[in-house]
Amino acid sequence: MNRTDLVWAVGRVTLGTATRSLAPLRVYGADRVPRAGGTVLAFNHFSWLDPPVFGAASPRNFFFLAKAELHDVPVVGPLIRSFGTYAVRRGESDREAVRQMRRCVHDGNALGVFAEGTRQRRGVPGEVKPGAAMVALQERSPVVCAAIHGTQLWKLGNFQPVSVAWGRPVSFDDLPANGKGYREASAEIERRIHALWRFLVDMHALGRPRHAAPPE
């Protein structure tokens, strides 16, 4: 077990338990996440609470991609780095970040990407940026989409329930690793994330049944 895996093991017991206590969590379709092999996990993003929730909801350790500014924040920066988080400069061409992302997947790891690039303040999923698709196409790795719902409503004191739904792995081997391919793959990732999120909205309206199959 390497250092990052050890941090994840401890984090699941400590941070994961705290997250589930503060934001009652329901997870759908976790068995769809491949347990091995290079994989891109594409998430939507509402809140600072999303990273620990996705971490608690994932059956597999993964490496996050986070904005570079967070790495400079006291306490937060060292914490996220200990989990193997990569830094990326938003709004800039960050060749080093892309290289690290590709290497992560190439080495057989799972890479977690907030596919919209930033938090969505309106409380609904937004437009997916090409980063997740670019890594998947260049490394010919599958993408597993996942949606989160509830964190956009969560605040200290209200402890709103939160749910995560995982889609099935999708391969884009038939698309070229160029701008056209990135756009087409991103559109499909966006469609899947939005469908998973709408499923979660319906599940919350039904009282969050324990067993339900998310869309593909």
C-alpha cells in the first residue's frame, strides 16, 4: 500500500464517516465503477462539499483535479495533496496539468474531473468542458459519469440529504483524438450527467428509495 492509498484508507474512516453524518448520503450504481484500470470519472459540481461526498461514494480510490488556488490554502492545500489531487490553472492552457492527468490514467488509475470546470451556482448541471473527454480519448480509457444532488441546498445547520448516481462506463474508441472528437464526447458526457442528475431529483421526490437503477 502506497502513501496515497493509506491516506484514502484513513480518510474513508474519518472524513468519509463525518461526511455521511453531516450530509446523509445515498449512493446508486456504485457497482458500475471499474475496480481497476485507467478510468476517467466525470462529475458535476455544486459545492465545496462535493469532493468529500464523491470520495465517500466511490468504491475506488481516485485522483482529483482541483484549481491551483486551493493548493495554496493553509490546511486545505496539504489535505487535498495528500489524497493525490492535481493542480490546474483555470482559464489557462496548462500543459503540465494535462500531462499529469494523462499519466494518471495511463498508469491504470482513476482520475476524478469536475467536468463543468467550476461550481454551478444555479443549482443545476451546466455545460461540460472538454478536459475529461480529451484525457479519455488520448488515453483510450473509459469514462464513468456520476451526478450529485443535494449539496447545492446543503448548509451548516440544515444537513440536507445528498445523493450520488453512477453511470455505466462508456468508451469513445470510435472518435478521433482531436477537437471534433472532444466536442462529441463532451456532449455525450454532458447528456449522461444531466440524465443521472434528473434521476436523483426524482429519487429525492420519492423519498430516496434504497434500491433504484440509475440510467445508463
